[in-house]
Amino acid sequence: MSLRPSAAAWLALSLSTTGATRLAAGEISEAEPTLALQSVTVTLGRGQVRSVHGVGRNEFEAAAPGQSPLATVARLPGVSFQSADAQGVYEWSVRVALRGFAQSQLGFTLDGVPLGDMSYGSLNGLHISRAIASEDVARAELSQGSGALDTPSSSNLGGTLQFASAEPGSTFGLRAAQTLGSHGQERSHWRLDSGDTVLGRVFLSAMRQRADKWKGDGQQRHEQYALKLLRELGPHRFSALLTRSDRQELDYQDLSLSQIARLGWRWDNFFPDFEAALQASRLLCGNGAAPYQSACDDAYYAGAGLRKDRLAALSLELRDGEETTLRSTAYRHHNDGRGLWYTPYTSSPDGTPLALRTTEYRLRRQGLSSVLERSPGAHRWRASLWLEDNDFEQARRLYATPPGAVPSPYAFPQAAFRTDWAYRFRTRTVQASVADTWSLSPALRLQAGFKALRAQTRAERRQGSGPEGSIRSQDGFLPQLGLVYEFSPSEEWFVSLSRNLRAFQAAATGTSPFATTQAGFDAIRDRLRPERASQFEAGWRASHPRWQAALTAYAVNFHDRLLSVTQGAAILGNPSVLSNVGRVQSLGLEGALSLRLRPTLTATASLSLNRSTYRDDVLSRDAVGQLLRVASAGKTVVDAPRRLLKGQLRHDDGRWFAELGIDAQSRRFYSYLNDASVPGRVLVHLGAGRYLGTLGALKTARLQLNVHNLGDHRHIATLGSNDFVNSDPAGNAQTLLPGAPRQFQLSFSARL
């Protein structure tokens, strides 16, 4: 396990990366316009009333091929990103957090299409790595704290991350890239651009990837296709995007600290050795003559996540001169998914002491998002409307696993022998907003507005004994107020206040009001309040020809935190129900600096300081029904590091290019009482290559080498893979995933 970085180490890292540690904390502020400092990650949100920052096409092109767009965005300050695989695409392990807010409390979009909270269960959207190939992403913009009022999201308590796909090229050509890497990685990406035609510009892209797991056996497989059309008619624009994704990923086994100490870092499941899984089931799980032992959970036969997604979006932008603009996006998304686990706790009908348990998903959603902008005189008015109809089906089923015909973990199983429960959730979301940006003087702008949000879900039970009924998340006044003062042509101050709400999740699992009994749901449906957050931030940003900088301070009050709490004695069969368990407060300071050291050498760095703490104790009940107080008040929020340091040093002289990146963070807790944690870690990544120019029929050829985790440091990546716990001083909670060791990738790309 990696050593915890000392204060001196943090200082040395910051100095070595940028030569600028006088920024006491780090966050970048980036927004719509990318400023003149080329090949530098920090770009500033000029005129924005909140902290906004992002990464552009250069950063996505320099990233390792196939790397999740989230992993590329992780170079931004304040972003805590974790994944058990090197590329950041293994969804069971992927976690992104901002200012103490978890991924389920953030909002995500692609070309204006809402991606929901990108949860593993796909209950309201899909992950960005399934929505589009990383090679086809043009840029990403991150709003810490709160996104724009017109962002189509019902989960963005702590910020929004908006991705934009690349536009079709203006000239005809075929781009191809081939990547080979550690652990049998093979990735191919092709993109054909039509160039300008009478119908507009079109690109068609295809991606195929195969990679062995870095420990254990099995593959991660993914195929992806995209078609984009862009048609411009004077000032008006029409675009269409169609994407298709088929992914099969075999799981790594969730581990505890005690398991890692006992079994080693490379311990994993039995796959493809079914006989070993049978023997463990009989000897360790109480399915034979031997009694049950806790080692039953050390390994299973296998686990897997299967996802099939189809996404279509039509966008129209109409302009009436420079004063009025209307942007509308209509979309439709289909998802079919399975979460597989070969359980030793249920036997197959033929007596085999194993069965395949699934959580099954079927999502059909469609919606419309529109923004009208008008700029009369000193005002800029914006009004928006977002409508979505979400039809989500979820079921828990069991399938037989006879030794001679074990279902493949790469395929949807057929013919269940038992269904424990099945639901259909219908969610209708309506969001509207109005805002005005008023230029009080050439240097001073005031922005004020509010949005109204209503999301109503009705649950229909098709099988089982769970709850039915409806619940509503609603607030008619969620305001934002901000001020920007430009005190010089290159520097400005900003301050903002905002309030937001997160709609209840509509699912039979997780932090959902429906993950309980009918009695439990009836008890909370009229008194449960959705999570809310109030945010304040103030900052300074500057842009000069040779450097850019930003400094932001913030305070967040998070109200009505939702947690599943036991309501009675477990022996009575009373499951947990969702409860409001109090507040969270986050205070922080973020700073970032970007420098051009030489014409061919640039450096960026950021340091983020955050203290997120629970403000209330939690009341629960133990196994015999006794009231018990979890003394969480004053404790640090789980999976919320107090310090994050990011840095990149990049050289590009037009022939050779190289980038050295550092991602460091402090200790993280995974128990609410803070008696269980993993040490801080420092990961170093390297990318280098050569522009080869023209090679016969090949143009703009490029050879690129990427190295993940250059120091080969052992570290824990994901916390809470099986949720967080109240206390774990002995390190027995099986809810951790180790990060990948050092891995290499070599890629060649060119245009025909």
C-alpha cells in the first residue's frame, strides 16, 4: 500500500510540477472560450458568475487511446476520480466526486442530452464511456458547485460536467488508430468524414476494444459506433447524433483490507474454473458437510456487467440576427442491461450449490430540452424548458448453473427459474428556468434567475412483495445569483449564491425510497424530503499572454442527506428504509496556475483543499431493535480527500511531444465513524510520441506511448463498491477495489 504523502512531499510535488506553490489551494476555472495559451489545460470562464473550467480537444487527443473522458477530465482541480482499471472505463469501480459530493449528486450531459447521474444501474441515463468513444469527444466543461440553470439534470447538487462531441471534418478522409497494450489490450478506432456535401458534413466512427483483466481471468469487451450529421444554413445549424454501444465487462472481486493482507493484491474470482467455485461452495459456504465459513466470500465464480445502449439526438439552433437564439435538442435512449453474480447462497434446481443471480435493467426514455436567449440592450435573457419521460424496468432473477451448461458471463442469460421481484418505474420530469444577465457597466455584470423542478415517479410492482405508489420531488424556486467585476482587461472577481435539489432515485435498489417494504414506503412517502444544497463561492481569475490563474473559495451546506437506516429489529424482517439523516458542510479553497515556460514547454498545476464533514449524528437500530446513535457529527465525509494535487508538464515542438502528469490525494475514509481509511497516494502518468507526418499514402501519422501508474504503486482506487459502513476498525468490510499496476500502451494513428 502506498505511503501517505507528508506535508513536505505535497510541497515538493507542487514545486517540481509548476514552480508555483503560492496558490494555497487549487481549482481551475474554465468555460466557453478557450484562451490564447495553447496546449495548456487551464482555460478561464471569462464573465462566468461561478467557477467553470474544462479541457479541450488537445487534451483528449493527448490522452491514452480509449481512456475514459472522465479520466481525462480528472486532471482538472477539485476532481476526485477513481477506477480499478487503468483506462477508467470499468463502471462498477468508477467514482467521480466534487467538493464532497458523490457521482450520484452530480449532473452530466453530452451535446445537451442528459446522461442522468451515470449510475451503474442505468436507471436514468448512461455512462459517458458508453455514450460516445473517447476519440470522438471534442471538449468537456465542468461547473463546480452548480451548473447553469438551463442544464437538463435533476441530480446536479454539486456540479455539472458537460461533454461535446467532435464535429464532422470539412474535408473527406479516413482516420484510423490502432492500439496495443499491457494485459492483451487491443483497440481499433476508425472514423470516416464525408467533408462538405450538399447534405452537410457527416462522420461515421467505429471502435472495437478487447483487454484482459489485470488480475484474475476474463476480458473487458466493448464495441461502439457513432454517426453525426451537421448541416449549416446561414446562421442556423442542424445536427443529428446516433450512437450504439455494446459492452461486456467481467468484474474484479471486491476486497477488504484484511483480505488484501491475507490473500494479496492480485486475489480475484475463480473464473473460468467452475469446479473450484463448486468446491468452495461445498467446503466454505455450508452447502455440504462442512459448516459455513466467512471465507465463503473470498471469491465467487464470476461477476459481470452487460450493457446495450442506443442513443439518438436531434439538435436545432436558430438565430435571428445577433439578438435572439433558440437551441432545442430532442433525444431518445434505450438501454438493456444485466448485472451478473454467480452466488453460492442459492442452489440451482438440479442441486448444484451455485446459481446465477441477475439484476436486470430495461430503460426507455425520451425528452426535449430547449433554451431561448435574447439580448436586448444591456440585458441577456435566457429561458429554458426540459421535459423527460423515463420508463425504467428492474428485476432480480435467478438462473440455473448446471456444471455441463454454465451460462456465459458475456451473454444475457435465458430461462430464469425464479424471480424475486420485478418493477416498472415511470418518472416524469419537468424543469423550467428564467435568468437575466444585466451589464450594469462595461466592467460589472449581475446575473439572477431561478429554476423550477418537478420529478414524479410511480412504481408498479409486477412480481414480489415490494412497494407500489408514487412519490414526488418538487421545488418551484431554486435561485441563482451572481456578480462579476472586471477590474482590469485581464482580471476579474466573481461571487455567486445558488440552491439546488436532487430528485429521488427511482429504483428497487440503492438509495431509493422504493428499496423497502410497502409499509416502509407508506411511512416515508409523505414526509421524506429530497436532498438539497446551498452554495456560496467567490473567486478571482486572470489571463495573461504567458500565464493563467484562478483562485476560488466556497462554502456548501448540504441538507436532508438521505441514508438507508434500519427501522426495527432485523429479526422481525424489517428492511432498511430511506431517512433524512442530517446535514453536510463543505468548506474549501481551490487554486490553479498555468504557465508557458518556453515556446514549446507548458506547465499546469492545481491544489484543492476541502473539509467536508457530517453535522449530525445518525439514529438507527441494531439487530435486536435497540436504538443506536452513530456519532457521525464532525466526522469527515466518506471518500472525500482533504487535499488534491494535480500537475502536468508538457513539451510539444511539432516533431516530438511528451507529457508528465501527477495526480496526488490525501487519505480517504470509508466508514462514517472515520475508523477505517486508506492512505493517500501519488500516481504518475507519462505520455510521449512523435509526429511522423506523411508516410506514403498516410497523412498526419503519429506514434504515441502512454504509461499508466509509472511508479507501479500499489493503492486502493475505489471505496464503497459495496456501500459504506458505520465502522470497520478491523478492516473486514468487503467494499474496496485495488487500482491497476503499471501498464503500457502503444498506438499508431494516421489519416488516409
